[in-house]
Amino acid sequence: MKNTSAQAVHLSDYTPPAFLIDQVALTFRLHPTATRVLSKIAFRPNPAATDRRFFLHGEQLRLIGARINGAPVSPEITDTGLTCAVPDGPFTWEAEVEIAPEENTALEGLYMSNGMYCTQCEAEGFRKITFYPDRPDVMAPFDVRIEGAAPVLLSNGNPEARGEGWAEWHDPWPKPAYLFALVAGDLVSKSDVFTTASGKNVMLNIWVRPGDEDKCAYALDALKRSMVWDEQVYGREYDLDVFNIVAVDDFNMGAMENKGLNIFNSKYVLASPETATDDDFARIEAIIAHEYFHNWTGNRITCRDWFQLCLKEGLTVFRDQQFSGDMRSHAVKRIEDVLMLRARQFREDNGPLAHPVRPERYVEINNFYTATVYEKGAELIGMLKRLVGDDGYARALDLYFERHDGDAATIEDWLKVFEDATGRDLSQFKRWYSQSGTPRLTFTDDFNDGRYTLHFKQETPPTPSQPEKAPQVIPIAVGLLNPNGDEVLPTTMLEMTEAEQSFSFEGLSTRPVPSLLRGFSAPVIVQRDTTAEERAFLLAHDTDPFNKWEAGRTLAKDVLMRMVADGAAPGPAYLDALRAMAGDDALDPAFRALALRLPSEDDMAQSLFDSGITPDPLAIHAACEKLKTAVARHLSDLLPRLHDAMACPGPYAPDARNAGRRALRQAALGYLSRLDGGALAAARYAEADNMTDQLGALSCLLEIGEGAAEVAGFFRQWSADRLVMDKWFALQAGLAAPHKAASVARSLTEHPDFDWKNPNRFRAVIGALATNAAGFHDPSGASYDLVADWLIRLDAINPQTAARMSTAFETWARYDADRQALMRGALERIAARDGLSRDMGEMVGRMLGAKG
């Protein structure tokens, strides 16, 4: 590999900062190619430090001058920062540097997006703005002055003063540098006032480009609901006079929780019925909430070092999941969260990129903003809550906020508040933070003289750098059903702590049917040989919504595995059970829509691989298409009724009830399109008055190889809307037929509107191709080559986005020898590039280290 100089950072090497900061004053004199940043920082020695060396991080900075206590100094400067002799006691450091925001294509630090200045400092972007101890455990209040021609000049905290061409901001709450933010540009705001529980008025502003102000109402409403919810559920009140959100077109991530000035990818702010789908509205609601909730779980209490990233992210993801469940449907939300966990995190846990929720080492911290840290991190919070109960969880969180407000905390701090609040010993639970991999939970059962016994065994397969795994605490939510469908044991929480453990239930008149891991009570894989009849029984009778859905999904996977393995036709057990569920009007339409969705092709590939079968992506695709047609025929008389009954009366509304109806109607339309050649979908497309219906109908047409005229019409209608055009690009690349996927994606990259430097547009084509399982894994290797070509090109200007998208290749070892050779070849070609980034070098190196 060309890049071999990057050194790993280890958790075990943590030392306290040599100096602490009492106050930071920054002045920005904005210029596209020559912005001047003046810093004045009050340092004092840290009594807890073991290393007294004065070092400030800094990258790609031109130092104009530096002073200590007013006297000029000449520090020693390297590519990563500077060192300098300093006084023994407190002192004031001043520096002036020059940076070029317009040339910053990596979108880290201070950069420009279509003429607007904006920042992204997490994790280590602030060191590209000025020299500073850029680590999360150095916290200080900031005063910021911005000088520039832009009409709107924003930073963290409260506005202090402003005049023509300048503005001053004061953030009274100590924060690490990664939470610093600045935005300057021609913006307009959608505003409102929120009154907190204590009676304080807070000005809320969502800042967008002129012309987008009519797409902010839903985001503003979601923000207000988030603020109310956090007060009512967690007792957390907002602590500044103003809360600003800015929508930015060029952004590597979804959003950033900078104190008082959240910067968002515009796709997670802008929404109208005509341009955004129900899924878009739900994501906007969740991400607005997530970033707002960070005000306490991430800002007021941050993480000591980046190894503790899950402390703020896992907890805040769990909080936004709770919020979304309260706003919509807890059952549907839980299913959606588990679908995402299995699709992203289980895949990560079972491949070369596996790592603990709290990693022990990294080369590039940007590579650890992963599903394991976020989604699995949230699962650990949920397990803690199940183990200690709702009251125990509430006491622990109150203690956490009381004890650690203003701190940079650790996982040990987090677990200690639970131990102190509940009296529990969580030393074994801590293994969830340190062990990588997804535990496999197998069980057998027996029934004798009214006693029913469940025998469990847990095992976690070896993962990179962790061949041996100790038993973990696994909360197993169990219910028991009688053969007639009655529940004889309501949900009961079992606590497994040993490698093998049994639990018995007395006084049963007949052998029950177990409903295990209700609500997906732990992030594990349950392995047990059960009959199709038992799964159909659970689909029909289980009182737990998640397990009801899980039974149907497992039935579908069993059917698909047999179809792939020996070409078997789908049997009646699954089709009849699916029919009964789909036609049950007592069930939530959103739940029925999820239950009608087949497992993804990537999920099937992993399931086959786990069963010792080398997956063939084309065979999986063919089986899925065949099963969809079989379902459509089996439900042919029911589908028209569902489609018509789920039409929403009145104008479009993005609420959960109407979204659920539209989801079930869309599911019915997808199956009907396989029976009528897309006639109904074409009619629905023509009459659609909202993006959910329009895009849904178009996807139905593309899935059956139709829709060319509609694709062209969609472009003519929406070519001026950048976010809608992302959907246009993604739909074509993601739904292209396997043998055409590479050529379709290549033609899209040649389209005049393909701006590969914009992360959203790049993901819309290259990312969508990578998720088109059969198309990406076409045996020609054309898609592998295309994705590798574009990752190499993007890595040169935006290493963070390129490295994250390289995970398209993480499953190379699960496939046949020919595909393995092609994918390894693509990875090796990336690795051989001169000037490979540290981000990409680490990711490719880890993937190439896997065994085929």
C-alpha cells in the first residue's frame, strides 16, 4: 500500500491534556482564498497532566504570526501542529493564520458550499481552522467575531452584537473545538419562538438559501416537538437564547450538533409534499431530534476521547429512537431499527471491519463513525434499560446529568452511574463495549410433567484481533403461547450470563410455543431449527409485534433459501400466512407494509453464507423475483382491495397514520405491477400529487423493467430541484437490472448533472449501485471496477466520504473464488494509488486483511 506512514492511536495510551483553557476568542476575516483567523486563548497548566509539552494541532495552516503574553514567538511547525516553549503558569497565546476555504474540497474545517462559508469540525476539523489542542477533553467558552460581506453571519451561542459586515457571538457553555461552528452567506430564515418549561423564550431559526424557505415548516415543527419531548421525558431544558439550524448542500454527513448552531445536510431539512417522501419526512423528524438531543448528551456532557464516541452517539441514537416511537409507532419503529441494524451493523460485525462499540485503536477517527458505534451503541443503552427497568433507567440518567454536566466522560463513568443508581454490578455488561462480533444464541427446549425448559447457549465467532470471546449478559424477553394461540406467559425478561444456561416454567398443561427475544431484546442472532408451521403459527398468533413480523420474515428467508439451493417452489405455509396477515384490518397498515416486504438480497447472501453456502447474487435475485411473483398471484384478489382501501382522503399529510396507509398501498401496487405489467403504476404516476406516490409508482415500473417514459418525464419536471434529482439518479442505479447496472451507472456519471464532488450526488449513483446487490456483484466485475475508479478519484479530494463508501467491498470474502479475485483486485488497485489518504488506507488495509 502506498500510504504507510499513518500511526495508530490506542485507547491505552490516553493521557490528560497538558494544558486547559479558560477562554477562547476568535476573529474571522472571511475571504474565499485568504481567510484570516486570529485566535486569543487563555491557557493554564493541567495539574493532572503527566506530559507538560505544549502542542497545538494544526493542518494546512499558514502561520502569519504568534505571541505569548504579547511577546512574539517562533514555534516549531510540522504537518500536524506546532510546539513552543511556554511559561510555567497561566499565559495567553495569540496567533494569526491564513486558510483557503474555497480550496477545501474535503469539507472538513472551514469550507465553501455554493458561495456559503460553513464548517464541519467533528472529529478533527478544527485543526484546519487554527492551531489548537483539538481533542474533546479540552473544553472552553468561546467568543467569536466574524467579519465578511455576507448578510448572515452565524456562530455558536448567543448573539452579542452586529453591524454592517460583522457579527459577534458568545457561547457561555464550555465546549470542545469539535463543536465549533461558523456559517456566513446569503440566507433567509423560517423562525418561531419556543417557550421552555421554566418560561424562557428561545428564538428558533432554520436558515436556508432564498427560494427554499417554503420547505422548512416540517423541520421547525419537528424541532419544537423535540424540545417538548426532551423536557417531558428526560427533564432537559434548552440553555441558550437562540437555536439555529442551517441547511448546507455540500456536507459529508447527515447533520452536526454544534452548540446552538446545528449544520445540516439540506436533504434532512428541506421538505414539501411535492418534493419529499414519507420516508424523507420521518428521517427529517428523527435527525432534527437527534441533533437537538445532543445538546445534553454530547454537548453539555461530551466524550473524554474519541474512543468514547459511542457514549454520546449510542445514547443519542437511543433517545431519538424513543422519540420517533412516541411520535409514530413503537412497533414499526423497532422493526425499522432492527432492519437497519442487521443490514449495516451485523454485516460490519461479521466482516473485516468488525470492531467493538468502544474501539481500542484507530488510524483515522473518521472511519469509526460506524453502525457499530451508533446503532449497536444504541442497542446497548436499550439493553441497560431492560435490565434495570424504567425507574432504574430514569434514576441513572438523572444522576448522569447531575454528576457529569460540563464533563468529558467515559464509558466507565456512564456505567458507574447505573451501578450507583440501581445497585447492580455491571462489570460483565461492560464486555458489550469491548467485544466485537454478533453473539449467536442457540436454544433447545423440553417439556415434562407441566415443566417447560429452555436451554440456551451463546457463542460469538472470532473477529479481527479478538479470537476468543467471554460470555456476555443477554436480556432475553420471552413469551409462551398455547397451541390454541392463547398467551400463557406474558413477556418475561430472562437474564443470561453464562455460556450455557437453562430456564424453567412450571404449571403448564400443554407444551407451549416459545416466542423468544421479543422486541429484539438483545442484538444477537437466534439460531434454531423450527418448522414452517410453527413460524406460521407465530405470524398468526404472537402478541409481540416484533416477533410477529420476525416470524413472517424468517418464513420468507426459509422459502428463499430453498428456492436458491434447489429451485423449490414456495410452499403454502408462507403464502397462506402472508395472506392472512395482509388481510387483517386490525393490524397497523405500516406493520402490514413491512411484513409484505421480502428480505433484502444482501441479507439473503449473509444468511446463506452463515449456513455454509456460498451465495450466488444472481441466483438470489432470481429467487426473490420469482417469490414476489408468487406472492402477487397468491394475493391477486386481495391486492386490489388493499390498494383501493388505503387511499388517503384529503390533502397530503406526513403524519404516521397517513404514511402507514400509503406504505401499504405502495406495497400492494408493487405486487400488482407484476400482474398487470405496470398499467396501474403508470396511472398512479400520472395522477400523483405528492412525491411519495410519484416516486413509489416510478419504482414499481423500474422494478419490472418498464418506466422509460416516466423517467424522462420525471427529469423534465424536477431537473431544477437538486434533492429530487438525487432521487432520480439513485432510483435508476439502484433498480437497474443486474446485467445493465454497471452501464446504467456509468451513463449516469456522464450526465451533465452528475456533480461527483457533491457527496449527496456521488452517493446517489455510486452508493446506489453498491446497494444493488445483483448488479454490483455481476460476474463481469464491471461494477467493481466502476466503483473502484470513482473511489480513487474521490479520495483525492474528499477522503472521508470515499473511505466510508469503500465498505461496498467489505463482504468480498463471502463470495465465490471468481468474485473474490475481482473484488480483491479492485481493492488492491485502490491501495496502490499514489497519495492514498489515511482514511482510505486504513479501510482498504483492513478489508484486504480478511481471509477468503
